[in-house]
Amino acid sequence: MAAGLWLGGTAPGSDGSPTAAPAASEDEATSVLSRARPVRLTIPAIDVDVADLVALDVDAAGVLEAPEDTGAVGWYGPGPWPGQAGPAVLGAHVDSVSGPAVFFRLRELEPGDEVAVERADGTEAVFHVYEVREYDKDTFPTDRVYGSTGNRAELRLVTCGGEFERRSGGYTGNVVVYAELDSPV
């Protein structure tokens, strides 16, 4: 078994790199938070509690890198950060050679489930899942995952899905969870 993440599709951008969603104007930004580094992810419905999130970038092919540690969660650093306007993208491995990894149960999430991201400024961005989808790698919805959210703060959780291919050591698809930020109090 190989470590699985989300290696399907490239992030948008003319050079293959993801582009951030447009920043919200001050009037439109009433339901978003300022930029702060994510430091902990909790997903009670699937028993995820991971501290020390790592920033990720894209590789030369424009594909989001995977965290080196199969127990780590990474976030796409150049894009919106959790709580900011746009789609913040977090990813982690589904498994490793030693067994299940941090996002092994990601596909079990259901609409309404809570996802909380603690931030370095002491705030917490709380999201609620509204959709869980599985896609073949060759039809990965790059624009939907990384594209504009109409200045809403949203979250994407991504990992590998589909069938494991022993020859390639990878998976045939990706699981993507879509969640929206609760209105800040």
C-alpha cells in the first residue's frame, strides 16, 4: 500500500499554479476572518484532531504537494487560509504502508458535520460540511475546488479515493469535502 493524497488535477493558474480567490471588499467581508495561520484541525465526526498544520505548495506540474508525514495535514499556503474569503484547501494522506492515515475516514463525513480550524491569532474558524464528492483523477474539478466562492469563506478537504492501483502505487480518484464558514460572532 502506498501513501495516498490528492494527486489528481492541477490547481488553476496560467502557469499551472493555483490562484487565490479574489479578496472580498470590506463591505462584502462581513462573514470572513482576517488572515491567520491554521494551527489545528478537528473533525469530531471522524475523530480527527491534528495540531501543527504544514504549509504546502504545488510541484513543477502544478499539482498540490502532499505532507511528508502521513499523520500531518497541510494547507495550500499561497491560497486563501481557513476563514478568509475563498476556498481554503487542506489535504492529508488517506493511508500509508503501515495502515490508515489522518484522512482515512474523510469519505464518511456528511452534510452538517463540523470542521474546526484553530488559528494562530487565537480564533477558531468553524465550518459545516455541505457536500462530499468522489472524483476520478482525470475529471478532478480544479475550478470547483480552487475557484472563486463569491467571496464566501469556504473549506475544501482533499485526499485520495477510488481504487488503489498496485502498479502505480496510487489511487484512481480523490475525495473532496466542501464546507462553509459559520458566521463569525
